[in-house]
Amino acid sequence: MPVRYQPTPNPNAGKFVVGRPVIEGDASRSYFSADQAASDPLAAALFEIDGVQSLFMVDDFVTVMKTADADWSTLVPRVTSTIEESLP
């Protein structure tokens, strides 16, 4: 199933619906830096993308907060392909 991007009410946050679990169970994970995300392969890969500021991961989606100067037209395809390539 392809990853789907959904805008949110916050113009700096985007929801990426994966269609399969990114986090098992009822847990969630938030990362605010690449250092915090270092032990999570998906989060670490997402932080390699210029413009990614923070991540919230739960169930079957990832919410990406972008920096103010980043543009969704550039980020969406990069985030989408990174998620698709990073999950088994």
C-alpha cells in the first residue's frame, strides 16, 4: 500500500499514512532531533532529509514537523520514498 500524505491544520505538520504499523501496539514515539532518533532506523532516515524538524510516530502513520523555510512540495516526495524504502 503506498504512503499517503495528508495536510493537517498546522501548516508546518504533515501526516503520512503508511497503511501498516510503524509502531507496534498502543505506544507512540516522538523525536525532536537526529540524536534522539538514532536508534530508530525509520526516524533516523527521516531526519537525514533537510527540513525535517521533529517526528511523531504512532500506529500506522508518521507526523512530520517541518522547519519554517522547508516546502511541502519538496518534502512530501522525499518523506514518502524514505518511509516506503525504510519499512519492510
